[in-house]
Amino acid sequence: MADTRTTTSGGGSGGNRSGSGGRGNSSGSGGSGGTGGVRADAQRNRQRLIEVARQAFNAGEGKVSLEAVAREAGVGIGTLYRHFPTREALVEAVYRAERTRLCDTAAELLAELPPDRALRAWMGRFAEYIATKRGLGDALRALVASGTITKSEAREELSAAVRRILDAGAAAGTLRADVEAEDVVVSMVGIVSVCALPEQQDQATRLFDLLMDGLRTAPAAP
């Protein structure tokens, strides 16, 4: 905390320029345009911090220097703490951003691929999402333990994304119509849980393929 206070107040010239620049823009440009510009800059900084943190957590297995995240994002540590007052707040933002990105991918894949191929591709994205969760380490586990993040909330969102693909596949006649989306999510969680090591990735791929074999409609009898 001592480092945080010192950097925020004494590291000072960058923070002061940011604050005074925002006020100058508001008064000098009639208010709304300048304020909007500051908000846009703040949003870009936030997104950049989340993306840099995601990459860092993936590589560092949770042992990530917040100072390094701020430096790589091109902002001061004070800016990072204004957006994310604690390490846990940054971890939560990374986790929620990744989950939203994964769920949004369902529609994107359906726009590019037939439903069965879209679902198989989504499984690969799901494995990447789980890798990000592992990288977040103890901080994410603490958020789950505190109830800030709930497994039921995550499962509902992931199931909705899978259901979207399953419904498209059922309509196209390529995926079974009697499958529960939550069952697919639970199956995928099981696969990535038992194949967590890097040397098990080929096995995970084979298991995802087996799962897909069970989800596709049976070929018509000759």
C-alpha cells in the first residue's frame, strides 16, 4: 500500500497532467466534447489494462506485477489503481471480459461455420478460456470463495451460448435436438479438468472430438 500511495501522489506529474488536462478540455471546449474525450481515453486505458493483464496472467500463472501490467499498457500505476483499486478487482475484470468474449464467440462462429463445426470450434475457445482462468490463480479462487463470482452464473452464461449453437444445429439437422446445453458444458469442464497438463492437450482434442460424435445426428440409414 505504501508503494501505491507514493506512486499515485508523488509519481505525480503524469497523474497531474491527466487530471488538469481533463479539466482544461472541459472548460476550453465547452464541456461535453472534452469530457467525452476523457471518458473515451479512460475506457481505452481500461480495456488495454484488461488485455495486458490477461496476457500476463496467462504467462505468469497468477504471479503478475501490477506495475509491469501498467507499464506494458502504457499508463502509470495510479491509472491502474483508479480503474482497479485492488488486484482482485483487476482479476475479476479479466475473468468477466474473457467469459463475455467466449459467449459472444458463439454467434460469430455460427456466422462463419455450419453449426456442428461451430460447436467444435467453440470447444477450442472454451479450452483457451479455461487456461486463462487457471492463470488467474488464487485471486480468482478467492473471488469465488467470497461469492463475488458464482459458478452458477458462469454456467448459465456458458450454457446459453452452447444452447444457441445447439438450436441452430437442430434446425439444420446436424446436431441432436434432445441434448441439454448444460450437460455439454459440464462435459467440457470434465475434459479440461482431467487434461490440464500441456502434454495432455492431444488427449483433450480427442475427447472433444468424441463428445462431438455424440452430439451429431446419426446418419440416415441406407
